[in-house]
Amino acid sequence: KVRRRNAARVPKPLTEEETAAGPPAGRVPICPSCSTGVLKPDGVYFGEALDKQLLKKSIGQSIKSKVVMMVGTRGEVDPAAKLPLMAKSENRAKIVEVNIGPTRLSKVADIQLRGAAGEVLPKLQRCVMELLQKAKLSNLAGQKETE
């Protein structure tokens, strides 16, 4: 479902009416703002160039990351597939892979969680929340002992 305009490289949110109506049937939707660009999902298709500023920001974030989650990707398209490797080599980041099967980057993943992202991620969130709750309770207990 198209939720953002990406015409003339200026992504803009669709109006509520545009989102509800969806693209016109049987033809490529044209941007209502500029009347020249084509509406498409806010992503990068094969053969399209990546936005240089966005790529630079992605690399910067990756090399500062302590954890990189690869969710639902085979890790076969560069330069995106190199971002987890940069994080690992530059910052010793841990790589968590969530996928239904092995990928090109499975061998470097520190944790591999097999299954559909829609099933695995909610379970992972519950586990993390439980651990945070236990850590909070442990910290509270430690504070009471020192008082």
C-alpha cells in the first residue's frame, strides 16, 4: 500500500483521502503536487540509485551501533548488506538476524532467530521487556539492601 509520495525525490505524506482512495486502477499514479513524478512506495527499487545523504547517514549510524537487527532480508544487495558488517568491524556490534531461513550474512550473525518477522519480533519484544522488568526489580532490591 502506498503511504508516501516519492515524486521528484521529495517524499511527502499522502493525504488521508489519497491513502483511502489508493492509486488509480490500471495505470501508474502521478503525483498530485508536481504532476510529473510517479507515486511509488518510499523505498529503493533495483536499478535505482540510493540517496547519497541517506546512505552517508546510514553508514554513520551503522558504525556507531552496538546492535544491528537484520529483519526479513537476504542480505544480498549492497551497499545495504555491508552496513551490519561495518558495524561489527568498526564498533564490535552484535548482529541479530530475524529471517525464515539462512542468508548471505547468517555466518556473521551473533544471534539467528528463525521464523517470520511478524511472529518472531513480538516474541522478542516480550522477552526484552521481561528482562528489563527483572533488571529493574533487581536494581530496586540492590538499592534497598544498601539503605
